[in-house]
Amino acid sequence: MTDTTILWRPVGPEELALIEQTGMKAFPPRLPEQPIFYPVTTEDYAVKIARDWNVKASGSGFVTRFEVRTDYLDQYEIQEAGGRAHLEYWIPAEDLPNFNAAIVGQIKVVQEFKGEANA
């Protein structure tokens, strides 16, 4: 049995639609202005981003939960993004296909937030 690490990723509706197109098995390629893919280490941090940023930017936000092979993640250091409660991995965009291949099981939506206009 392979050891896995649980991670979360806050996403907006467009990114979620692209994830759904993969059968909930992979994250979409990054855009040219997005050099880093950053899954986060806690659900609380993902909730904060989905609720406070994704809803404002696109009307709704979603928290996804997924497992990644720990032996794959070991090549990356956890980064602190503005405080000890804000920990994330910084995966270079060119490494995202390998990251996706290291996902075990499916990506699950565990929380959803909507703006007032979408409520």
C-alpha cells in the first residue's frame, strides 16, 4: 500500500468544470500567467481562499480534497504563504502532469460557497 498525503485545493467554477472533464482525476494545465500550482495543507486554509477570493472573483468557490502519493510530494518543501496557518506546496506548472499522475483516487468537492447573487 502506498502512503498518501491529503491536500486541498480551492477552485472557482471554471477550474472545477475542467476538473470534472477529467472524471475528477486531474487538475487542468496552468495558464501562462500561472507558473505555480499550489495545493494547500489544511481544509481551513482552502476554505478561506475559496470563500474570500474565489467567490469575489467568480461568484462561487469550491474546496476540493484529494490524496497524493507522499513519495512524490517529498521532493517539494512546504511553503509558508503569509502565516503559519497558510501552508502550501508550490508545484511548478511544468510538473503538473506528474503531480496529477501521483493523485490517488478522485478529487472530491467537500465545500461550496456562493456569492449573494448566486445564493
